Amino acid sequence: MPSTTVPGLVIRRTYEAPPERVYQAWTQPELAQQFLCPGDVKIAEIQLDVRVGGTYRIVMQQPDGEQLVVSGVYREVKPASKLSMTWKWEEDDPKDEHESLVSVDFAPHDNGTELTLRHELLASVESRNNHEHGWSLILDNLTSLR
């Protein structure tokens, strides 16, 4: 059972690209596949149905071949402004699965974009710390998006 005392995670980054382009990176599979995985993990499969009530599913593959699957439902979709979605990792035992909430805001900043990512309703401090590490790597990847 998640603890209500686990603080949410907030990470901010600025990018030289306009909000429309940064938003596209999160909503177009061919772009999301380039950055939406941490470190040396690769995306083996990605499905994005970006609309309120639409679903997404991302299969990440680690160098040793192990696959990690995350999926969810879009709760809020405001082009070039905001995305909000549930976030749930598939576990071997469905009883171990926990749904959290990810929100990404895209705001104009100088000639680029300030992105603010919030990840809330996490199951534990350990989960929060793991997600903070992963999201930091992912947001760093976004800088080199082609």
C-alpha cells in the first residue's frame, strides 16, 4: 500500500527547441523512441494513442535482454502545453503493480522551452528515488533529440 508521506518528484529542464517540438517528442512514437528510456536501455516497442482516455505502452529492453513494460492512460492532453498520464510498470505478480501519475508541462522560456515533469502517487521512497534517477537520464537524452 503506498504511503501518503512519499513526496512527489519534480524535475525541471530547459531546451532550446520551442514547446511544440518538445511536445512532439513526447507524442510522436518515432521521436519518443529516441529519448524515452534511461542510459543504455533501448525502446523495443512503443505505442502512443495521445488523446484523453487513450493509452500508451512502452517496452524497454535492457542490455542483458530483460524487458520492462510501462503503460498507462492519458488523463490530460493540451498540445504544446501539458500531458498527464497514469504510469504503471508491469510486474510478474499483478498484485505488485502500482499506478502513479506523471504530468509534463511545456512552457515557453526565452527562445526555447521549460519542461516541468511531476511524478506523484509513488509507492515508496525507493520507487521515488529510482524514478528520479531514470527521469533525469531520460530528460538529459531529450537534449540530443534529432
